[in-house]
Amino acid sequence: MRLREIPITAWVGIFGILLAIFCALFAPWVAPFGETEVVGGVWQEADAQFFFGLDNLGRDILSRLIFGARTTLFVAFAATLVSFSLGIVLSFIAAVSGGLIDTVFSRFNDLMMSIPTLIFALVVLAVLPQHILILILVMAVLDSTRVYRLGRAVALDVAVMEFVEAARLRGEGTTWIIFREILPNTLSPLLAEFGLRFAFAILFLSTLSFLGLGIQPPTADWGGMVKDNKDGIIFGIAAALVPGSAIAALCICVNLVVDWLLKRTSSLKGGRGDA
Amino acid sequence: MPELSTALLSVRNLKIEATSYPPGEPPKRITIVDGVSFDLAKGKVLGLIGESGAGKSTIGLAALAYGRGGAEITGGEVKLNGTDILALGKGGIRKVRGARVCYVAQSAAAAFNPAHKLGDQVIEASVKHGLMSRDEARKRALYLFRVLGLPNPETFGNRFPHQVSGGQLQRAMTAMALCPNPELIVFDEPTTALDVTTQIDVLAAIKHAIEETRTAALYITHDLAVVAQISDDIMVLRYGKTVEYGPVQQIIEAPRQDYTQALVNVRQAIRHEAADQSRPLLSVDHVSAQYSNGFKVLHDVSLHLCRGQTLAIVGESGSGKSTLARVITGLLPPSDGHISFDGKPLTPSLKRRSRDELRRIQLIYQMADTAMNPRQTVRDIIGRPLTFYDGLRGAAKTAKVKELLEQIEMGTGFIDRYPAELSGGQKQRVAIARALAARPELILCDEPTSALDPLVAEGILKLLAKLQEDQQLSYVFITHDIAIVRAIADSVAVMHRGRLVRFGPKSQALSPPFDDYTDLLLKSVPEMKLGWLEQVLATRRMESAGN
């Protein structure tokens, strides 16, 4: 892969993601103020000292945004990754095995999907101890039902192809068939879904935070910051829009990179058309 | 104004171009058709013949002033009854298409809308163009159904596409094209997807209908024997250029160009029948098979194959010939009977077979496109069996892959290509190399040449014969093409509706006395001579009159 083949849009996306990761890693050194430090008046206007102004408790929004990148990025990425790994592996096993395994997995998946996600998450999170790992796992498991649906559909299309049958005739095991024969041919739709799911993970996290079961205050996360400052909008204070824009920008950046990867994998020599 | 030419369709210096977008390279302008000219008189049939990519379909569609998939007509003229249809605007051309010039597609099953009745689709164009009222169109459709020999013509129009057979569907499509009383019909490989026994009926029906309605036709196909039965003139195309253009008799009996001669002489005998067929490598003993829903697909099949020989299994689609291959590979374990290989019983189910059993029997598919993972390079495709069965890695593996590429007569330069960067014939060769990599004793070939052009197929058959010679390979060769059977087989098995109707050495199986089905099958294979179709139809009539 040559660097100059990467389109400008992908560079924008890569830059945005790297910036967010940089902020997350070096937050204590980058941020001008502390995460929970009250430095001025409530909803103080932006000026030279406070770049985005202050929030509903008088904390610096820019600093909280930088610190918030840690939780938001970590939780959203981790949850999406886990949900994809889980969903893809289970759905591919179901598609390749067929029969009873497929039926059991798929009906169980239907069962999970028939319960509204948010209510399910609320019940489970209310019962389990409040810990960030549990939060990630619950988000991942709930999201993996959607990935499972897509994964099974695309894998079924590929699993009936003759080259998969040829691999079976050779005596290949299920692991080889899943990871070497099917996965490379299903990457395009799965990558597209990844970009979308990542955005949903951020939104879901902020919903949970809003309801008090996500990230616990005073830890900053972008969704929670929107919630904290939403009342300001009534008074014409734009504080809530800053973390909101950050969420939007990050989602767009992720999708720009995914779009580029998508184009690369589908127009790769020997790709299956522009699927 | 006096008519200068009597031609209904007159094509002059036709040039068609398209833009291709190869990945990672700037767009390229490619010429699909270059400087093609011909005349077609009223009531005559011109056969366009050539291999895939020769531009024959593109020329056919140009008669409707249509360019498919980004193809643009950039030069020349197409005159229909003196009017240049390329110069007509959108509205003008719409009046021509489906009314004065009609099109019959290769796959009728894909071209009919499954949600509407056949009768409604057949008359749709005529009614929409205002050529006739609905009742008149129905009457004409009924007449055409009769002319085309469709069963129960009165009620045929009430059926849906999935309720009739492939051959009937193709005839219904011909009725649809004939319905508006067009001046010209373009037939785009109308019988290619059909079985030989069905093809002959459709051919006869099309020929009769063309004669009856005095419509001119462009008949596009890659099978010279078929086109010889139906055309008045033939144009041979290659790489978008005319190779030879002349009356059918001259093309078949005295072809002038080398390429045409090669087409006419395709599939001469490659292999002589082996004398000793007594010691079987593979023997299939009273095998029956059924799907998990209880549908029985094979009934009591017994046959055998000796080492270093070729067993050809012939039959039409649905005869169970591919199923037999699946049973041998273990994909579908037999419900009855057993199979032995090299003197030992073969484990019925694929999952329980040892790696060595799997290695000794390899399968080559009809469609090399789908039989290879598009995301793997030739190196991975051929190299995997080497690693899997023999544990070869690194340099040893690369050396062996290169050796195999040499064996299949492809250069080692292909090693890092993806399947999409290979031609159809090359793909099939790589598939053969993948089978060879396992050092098999038996290769099951499931119609490996039927998706290929005749000359390319010939190359594959010769390669298989050479490999058989060198490595004492045995082949089970599944095909519907009797010419191939004659060319390569030692023994022949004829299958029909899941039963074995005939089995024996080639000399016995393909000589009389025949059972009814083998007789029909052998007589349906188009022969490269004029008047063959009439002859067969005449014999059939005599036989039915005699009964």
C-alpha cells in the first residue's frame, strides 16, 4: 500500500481519529485544566482563557472534552470491537454449520432482539455492579445481535459458493473455512456496518449516561457532557453543542476511514464487485 | 424513390467502444466492435458466431440501437428499411424497439417477470405500442403458441414463468418477440442454456416460426453446428472484427480462414478406447441417494472405472449425473449400496474420511469462477493443498506451485495473480492445478468445459488427456456433450432421471442397438452439416407415423 494512494477524505478521517487518540492518551498534559476542576462561573462565555467556555458547574469544557475522549473512545471502540468479534464468530459458525447449531443460535438471537435494547441494558446494568468492563460487555453483547444478523446473512451467501465446498472436500476445518474462505469475502459489508455501529455505540453510551447507568459523574464523557449542559440551550448557551459536535466529528472521521477501507477491499483485484 | 438495396437491415462500418476502469489505472478506451458491415434481407437469417468477447451480442443489440453496460456506438450506420436508426432520437427509437425489432435473450428464465402471467407478458409490447388491441394480440399469441408447438396453446398464456419448462419458456419468449409482427428479431444464444434434447425442439420451433412469419433474424451463438441449421448466411467474428462472412454452405463446407477451419474441425478424437477395462479403481455398486427431505435423486446405479481411464457420464440437467459425483466425493452419502476405491470400501460421509482418502479423489467444477476464492492468489489456491496434505511450506511450496503451473501450460508469471485477472480458460487450468497439487488418483470433472468457448475447451481437454497420459490419472467426466464423450472417453454411462440407462465401453455404449433415451440423446446432438435438423425431424415424423 502506498501512502499517496490514500484519498484526501481518508486522511481527514485518520487525522481526526489520531487527534482523538492523542487527546485520550495525553489528557493530563494536554488539557489546560483538571477534569473536575471548577475554574469559573456557571456557563461562562468562551474567551482567550477558556476556549469553549465553562459548563453547568463552571468546569472548563475543553479540558473535559479532552478527558472525555478517554472514556468515550475506549468504551465505544471496545464495545464495538467485542460486539463484532462475538457477532461475527457466532454468525459464521451458524452459517457454516447449519442445522441445529444454526437454529439454536439464531432463535436465541431472535429472543435477545425481541427485548428492547435499552430496557434490557437498564435491567442488567441495574442488577450488576457498576464497573466499566461490565458496561462494555453489556453494550457489546446487546449490539452483537445486530452484527449476528448481518454476519449470518452475508456468510450464508458465501458459504454456498463452490470454493467453500472445495475447501470442505479438501478436509479443511471450520476455523479455516470461517477465517480464510468466508471472512475475506464478507469484509466489505461488515466494515460498513462497523462504522455505523461505532456511532451507535457512542450514542448508546450517552443514553445510558443520561439515565445514570453509563459513565458515573464526575468522570467526563461526551454523551454525559451533552446531558449536563442540555438545559443551557434553553438560555441560548451553546455549551451542549461542543461535545455534540465532537461526537459527530468522530463518527464522521471513523466513517471516512471505513469508506476508504471499503473501497479498497471491494475494488481489490479479485474483489466481488462493488458490493 | 427507387430502393437502392433490398436489405431490411444494413449495417455499415459499425464501431462500438466502451470505457473500462481497471483498478489502480487510468480509464481506458476499448473497441468492442470494429468496422463490421453486413446486409440482411427480409425473411433471411444471419448467424453471428464467435467466442465470448467477440462482440456478437453487442452487434445484435446495436440492431436495436442499444449499447449495454456503457458500450457506445461511435461510428458507422445501422439502417432499418432505409432509415438510420442510430440517428433517431429517444422517442423515435422507442417506436422501433419491441415493435419493429425484437430481442430474445439467452436466459428466458431471467428475462421473464416471475410475477406476471406469460400471456400478459407476451402481448405487452404489442398492446403498449398500439399495434393491436388486447383481443387481437391474444389471438396472435395463441396463433404463435401453436406455431411454436407449445402444449395446450389455449391455456398456456395463463401460466406463470415458473410453471413451465426452460425450453417452453424460451419458446414463449420467441412468441413474445414475434407477437408485434416485427421486421427483425435478434436471437441472443436462445438455446445455449438448454439441454440438447430440448434444444432441438426449440430450434425446430424457432426455424418454423421464422419461416411462417417471414421475419428476418440475427441469430447469435457460439455453436457453429447450431447456427448451420438455421441461418442463410454466417458471419464469424473474433476480437470485434469480421473473420469471415458468407453463405452458410461455404462457411461449413469450405471455410477460407484458419480460425473458421479450427471452429469447424473442433473436437476430433483425442483418445482411443482402452482395451482392458476389467480391473476397476472405482466401483459404484447399487448406489441410491436421496436428499434429507426424502426426495430420491439416484436409483440403483452401478458402474466402474479402471485406473488411467476415463468414464464419461452423460445426461441432461436433472439426470443425477452431478449428484453421482457428490455421492462419490462424500458430500451426499448414499442411502443404499456402497462405493469402493482401489479395492477398499470408501467411507460414505465426507466428515469421516481420512485426509488420505480425501486427497486421492479431487473434484473440478464447471464454473472455475466460483470454485476459487476471489481473495486468494494463484499461489495460495494451488499452494494450499500442498501445505494441507504434504506439509510443504516456503520455498519448497513455491517451487512446487511453479512446477504445477508449468504442467498446466501456464507461465510462472501467473503465480501472484488473482482469479479475476485470469481468462476463463486460465481459471479452469488453475483449478486443474489445484486438483493435481493433491496428487490424486481420481479426478471428478463436473462439466469443466461447458462454460468455455469451443477452442478454449479443446485446449483444456487436450491438457487433461496429456496429464492422464503422464500421471496415470483416472477421470470421471460429467458432460452433456456427446462430442466430448466421443473424443475422450473409455467407457460411457448414460443417465436419465436418476437412473443409469446405459453403461459400457464407449464402442458398445455408443453403437446400436440403443434404448429409447440414448437414441434420442444421440440424435439430438447438432452435427456440423447442412440440413441435419430437417433430417432429424423427418426421421422423427416417419417414426411416429410408423408407430
